[in-house]
Amino acid sequence: MLAAWQVMVIAIAAVAAITAWVWRAHGRRTALAMLAFAAVALTCVWISYEVAPVEAWRRGSLARSLAVFALPGAAAMGLAIALALRGSTSRGRLLLPWRAWLYLACLWASPALLLWASQLAPFTSADVGDVSFANSLWWAGTSISVYVAIPVLYAVTVRQRVRSYGLSLGFVKSEGILIALIAPVMLVVVWLVSADERFQVVYPFYDYESGVDSTFVKLLVFEAAYGATFIALEFFFRGFLVFAGIPILGVHAVPAMAFAYCLLHLGKPMPECASSLIGGLVLGYVALQLRSIAAGVVTHLTIAWGMDAFVISRA
């Protein structure tokens, strides 16, 4: 089991490698901006696990959760606004189109909303027999609703096509085999990681062995909802936040998205939280290159279902 400092060293090394690639592909300024977003995100991770333990505040109020990350969050948002202003056609004025402000609001508010919603557990033993199953489906349903509703409402408001948010399959002929190879590679990684006790305590989200009316069929139902949640998640982060952000932030929309995505993982095992930044950056740039969220969907479904299956088999 890796110590916190070892996780951070690996994450920093991965960020350095991605920065080098971005420097070559998109230039020095773009690479430095990405590095700034990554530095703020990793600061958030370090704070939440080593300075102010995440479990001490995440189950508290939304206001308290936001307060913990007020300064690093404000720094990231300030950077996003500065980058948007730099690319704005309103040169010489501190003005942004209302569409840009709406996008930035979605970028900042969505992780906070999802963090808060994920802690809601409306069902008790007085309401249902299998509390874990009911609350797990509640979490999946509310998450999918947020992931889908915000992009759709944004697209309608600014008159964009929802399909333009990475829902293209035009890459299949040229990159389909490469995408298919993601699953077996990720399964090997997930198998190794699933041996870590920190992951065995968290997964699966649905504790099918403890419920009064728990059955294996319910586990399969949950896993189907779980998979749908991650498809919706990819649509939101690698689809909406990247492609709707391109007209506003340019290629900087990718690290801005990765920052928000990393915040969403606070409270999960630290290696997962830190690696979510790396995964967010890599999958974001891949989505931008392929104009599709397919790589992210395959990766996420493999990790999600693989982790649950391996943890259950190890138990």
C-alpha cells in the first residue's frame, strides 16, 4: 500500500510527463497553464487527505465543504477567467460574453453540487428493507440527472447541438482497435490496485452482503445503474466541459475540466483521487483528438465494473 507522499510523487511525475507532451503539441503557454491547474488540484488532494482529512468535513454541510477549498478553488477559477478573457473578442475590456460566465458557473458549481448530492441518503430501514440498495440507486439516479440535465440545458440555452459534446463515432474506422485495447490493459491495473485495503473498504458502493433483502440480482441491477452513471459522467466531463469549453477557454478547457473532475473524487481512496487528475487530463486530450468520449467510456466502465468484481472475488 503506497504512502501519501509516494502517491503524490507518482502523480507529480505523471503530470510532468503530460506537461512535456502538451508543450510539444500545443506550446509553452498552454503547457504552463495546464501545469498551474494540476498544481492547484494536487494541492486540494494533499489538503483533503493530510491537512484537513476529507471524512471530517465531506459529510457535513455543503457550505463547509466549499470553505475547505475556497482558496485553491478560487485560484483555479481565477485562472480559468483569465484564460477566457485572454481569448475573448472583447479585448481591452474586463468583459466576457454571458455564455462564458454560464459555462464557468457550470464548471465550478457542478463538482460542489455532485459532492453534496452524493452524501444524501434519503432512505432508512424504516422505509425499505435493503437500505444500501435503495440509497445506491438514489445516488445513481441523481448523478445521472445532473450529468445529463446541465449539458442539455446549456446546449438549449446557447443554441449548441448536444451531439457536438463528444458523441461522434467517426473515429471507429481509424482508432477502433486502439480503443478496444484499453479494456484488457486497464483490467490488469485494476486487479493489482484492488488488493489495496483502501479500495476494498469503499467498493462496491452497494453493500449487497449486509442488506436484509439483498440478492445477487439486485447487485446486477446496481451494476447496470453504476455503469450508466459513468457513461453520463464521461458525457459531462470529457464531453460537455471539454467541447463546450473550447470556444471559451480553447485547449485550456481540458485541464480546467480535469481540475473539476479531481475535486469530485475527494473522499475516495487517495490514490484514486490523485490518479483522477491524471486520467482526466489524458482522457480529455484523447477526447479532443478523437472528437469523442468513447475512450473515456471504455476506460471508466472497465475500471468501475472491474474494481467491483475483483474486490468481491478477493473477499
